[in-house]
Amino acid sequence: MSSPGSRLAGRTALVTGASRGIGRRIAERLAEEGARVWGLSRSTEALAALEVSHGVVPLAADLTDDASTWGALDQMTDALGAP
């Protein structure tokens, strides 16, 4: 049985709407369980707070804008070393 905070060690998650509400709580919980979490939101201030409190990697993007969305995903895949 894995210990609390390590169940998701070595896993990566992308959470949209991570700046508030359900999305924020999901990002927090995944980070608490050991996942490397990327939080996507339009609110850079809220993402910065989440980065400090839980180590969530911030991605600022507006999902209604294709260029903004793809830019954030490119940033994430570049950082992870994905093709």
C-alpha cells in the first residue's frame, strides 16, 4: 500500500480551470498525492498562489482562444520533453 502523498508519484496531470472552485481543489489534491500538476487558467494571480502553496506549474491560457490554448500546451510539452 502506498503512503499518503505518494500514490501519484511519477505521474503528470493537466487540470483546466485550476484557479478556482472544483478545478483548484482537484489540482491541490493531485499535488498532495504526489503528481506533478500543471494548472491551466486565465487567472495568472490565482495560478501563482497555487504554485506557491502546492507546487502546481502555472499555464495561463484562454481555452476559448485556439492560439492561446495551443501555446500553453506547447509550453507544457516543451518542458516535459514530449514531441
